[in-house]
Amino acid sequence: MDIVEKDVISTARSMMKETDIGAFVLECTDLPPFAHGIRKVTGRPVFDFVTLTIFVYQGISSGRDGQPGHV
């Protein structure tokens, strides 16, 4: 685990102590690599531009059976 990842996860952990957080939204494009660590430590869902892209793709694409597409 590198220094940046430790800092990001430490910050998320600190935030959980100070307020009732239901989910994390990572707005910076540098943060998605740390989403799993944040999710693992906090037990909260983590959303970022990667999850947004998957959500939009599944919403606009459909498989042969008419079901939403899967990434």
C-alpha cells in the first residue's frame, strides 16, 4: 500500500468517526484505484466515474434478450 492510498483510507476512516456517512463519492479521477480499500475499511458503497460509466452503459445497452447489458 503506497502513501497516497494510506492517506485516502485514513481520511475515509476519520470521516466515519465524525459523521454518519451512507456512501462515498470520489469526484477526483485519481481516486478510483482506492475505492476498493475505502469500501473494505468503511463498509460503505463507493461511487466514482468508473461506476457511473458502468451504470450509464448498462442503462443504454441491451442484450439479445432485451435485458440490460453487462460490462
